[in-house]
Amino acid sequence: MGVVLMAKIDTNEESQLIFRCKNKDREAFDQLIEKYRDRAYAMAYSIVHNNEDAVDVLQEAFIKVFENIGSFKGDSRFYTWLYRILFNLAVDCARRKKNTNVSLDDEDALPSEQTLDIAAHGTPTPSDELDRRELGELLNQCLSRIPLAQRTAVLLCDVEGLSYAEIAEVMQIAEGTVMSRLHYGRQRLAAMLEPYLQEGKISQVENESNGQTE
Amino acid sequence: MSCEDNKIKITALIDGELDAGEQNRLRRHLEKCPACAAEKLAQSRLRKIVRKNFIPPEPPPDKWNGFNQAILNRVAPTPLARVSQLRVRWATPLALAASLAIVFGVLYFALFRVEPQIPVDGNQSLAVVSTEQASQLPVKVAVSTPHPSVSRFCEVLSTNYLKPGYETRDFPTENGKMVIIMNKAEEKKNLENKN
């Protein structure tokens, strides 16, 4: 699925759709929604952790996009702009619902016993070998337990493939802050996955990976 | 730069976000610092794990049913609704524009349209005067009108369009009636001059 999320959008086609949307072409906007709703849903869900809220936030985001698309100058990629709108709405929604892990503060770490108590929540223990699905579920659980600001930075960078500049635009923070949030977010993830890494249960997956920068 | 600072920079290094100078400096440090080298390895490994294994949450299968349409209904009403909105939105301006057009049309014909004299048949209520004729009369503007009732026309003109100090007066001519708009002060002055 990561590959699907990273799929490139044809920029020419996208530019045409955006141009038509600026002229209030509903058919073009329909196509634009179709193109981005899956990716955008995943982003919204990662913040609000609730299907209904994610869909509501997504709808509001697309409506805002349509209403304000005249102000989109194309200085950034369209989905960066979309994500910025979506991010703000999702954070607002999560705050309204008093989600326990909504703070954008970098230091709002959860209690260590909670972050490390993955097995107690129905996740496979390190003694079992993890298949792809189990590892994915484990990863999602770990991600849901790190602070929102760090989680969002990690997802935008590692899953969506956004640059630091783009993440900074979406989250409205400095690029240096993006770097530190990624660092501490990955550090927390690593701490939670450490038992599985030590047991060598993730090593095979690791060796299969490709496309890394460094 | 401390190792803690370098560890944060390692994040940018593995993401390809460091410039060449910073990369070289950090690589030199990594060659000498096992702790930072281990950190780089751990971060790289974790980055790969996330990239490869993250499973994006998927909405329930029927979640997209009607999703786009619900948005489209909110951002752009249906054609019927649009016509209705258009009617409401433009009703007042259109009525205003139409009223203004009528007013200016009447004013134009009433105040400014001075045409050369032409034969007038018996059905016309008013005569048409030439600019030359108008200038010889103690009037501001002479007008012609197809209005069936000269007195009613003069009344409407006086009530609605004339500035204070002006009045209408109609005269019989050989071709019918002529309405003139008179400036009372000028008329008085002209009469005094004549006397």
C-alpha cells in the first residue's frame, strides 16, 4: 500500500484539473477528489483515529479546497496545499473531541509503560515471527502512540515522501523543527520496536527494502 | 557540534536533506564516532521499516459511496438550484438596472433628444422642434414625445425629472403641440430684456 500512496500524480493532468476547478468545473473537481481521497483519508485518520471523523474532516477539506482554489498559485504541489488544509482541520477536530494524543508539543511523550505495552493490546509478541500484515499492524500501533506532531512528520516524510520544506509548509513549522520531530519520532518508534528488532523478527523485511536515500 | 546535535542531523542525512558541506562534515564525524554511526544505522533501518510496512488505514468499502457527490452538492448547487439562486441573487440588481434604464431612457428622450423638425402627422401629440427653433425660444431644452397625453407627460416630467426652477409648458403649433422645458429665471430675464 505504501507504493500506492507514493504513486506519482501526473502533474500536467493535475494542472489541467486545477485550472478547470478554478473555473468551478464540478466534473474536474470530482476527478481531483477521486485522485486524492484515499491518501488524504489515511492522513486524516492518522490524526483523528476515527473513521467517521476522518471522512467528515476530509469532506470539509475538499470543500475548502474548492472554495479557495482560486488562491492556489501553484508555488507548491497541490497535495501539499491540500494536506495543509486537511492537517489544520484534522487537528481542530481531534482537539474538539479531546483526543488524548493531540498536542502538537514535541515533548508530550506518553508514559513509557504505555508506549512499550504493545503486547497487551493484542499485538504479536516478539517470540512469534511477524509476517507482513502483523508487522504493519504493529507499526501502526507504535505510530499511534507517539505524539501527533512527530507522528505526522514521520508519515509525511516516510509514507507520503514529502520533502522537509513541504512538511514544514503542511505543518506550518520551520524545517529545523521538521528535522527534530522526525528524529524524536523515529527514536520513539525505534524504542518500541526494539524488542522485535533484537529478536530479529523484522530483519528479513529490512533486507527486502529498497529506495532509501542513505 | 555535540553528538546529540549530530544525531538530529543524521535524520536529515538519511532523508537526503543535508547540503554537500554538511554531509561531508557529518560523514567525517561518523567515521570517528561509533555511537553516531550506530545511530545512523538504527535510523536508516527504522526508516526502511516504516516505508515498507506502514499500512494506511482504509475506509470501509462503502465509505466512498456518495462521498464525492455530497461534496459537490455542497460546493456547487444543482443546475435547478443554481437558477433559483441566480434569480434571487440577481432579481434586485436586474430590477434596479431595468428601472435605471427606463429612467435614463425617458430622460434622454425628454431632455436631450432634439431632432431636426420633421412633418408631424395628426396622431402625434407633440411637435418636434429643431435645435435652432429651441434656441430661439426662452427654454432650456425642447422635447418631443409620443406620449398620448401632453398634460400627463408634462406632469410626470415636472414631478420626477425636472430640477427646481424649471417647468414645462406646452404650445400649440401648426403641426400639433410642442412641450418646452423652461427655466423660469431665464424666461423672466428674457422678458425683461425684451421690455
